[in-house]
Amino acid sequence: MFGALVPKRFAKRAVTRNSIKRQIRSVLSEQTKLSEKKAYVVRLHKDLKSLNLKSANSEVLKEIIRKDLNVLFDKLDNK
């Protein structure tokens, strides 16, 4: 079980929020080390305005989200 929270104040456009949620789901499905007996909640804490992205669905955004999520889940695995 997992939940993905992407506040409107950090990603104004619905397209961007949905793209981020899709990336979260994708990375979570690839993580085989996470326990199936636990619930996980992923929440965006970083404002995306500073990235100056041309598209809400850009490859740059996907790369950043995936990298940050993999680092996060690697930290969970080490605990």
C-alpha cells in the first residue's frame, strides 16, 4: 500500500501533479526491496517553480523525480 501526495502549492498544474504521481507509482512498482507489510506515503516537499520546465511532462522532470525517489527508497532500505 502506498499514497502519493503532490500539493497544489508546489506543482500548480494538474498535468504536472499527475505526471509526478505516475513517476512515483512507477518507481514504487520497481522497488522489490520494500516490505509488502508496510504502508508508504510519499509527499512532495520541493517547489518545482525553480526548475523552469518548458513542459509539465518533460524528461528532465521525470529524471529528477526518479533520481530523488530512488535515493529516498535506498535510505529506507538501509534502515
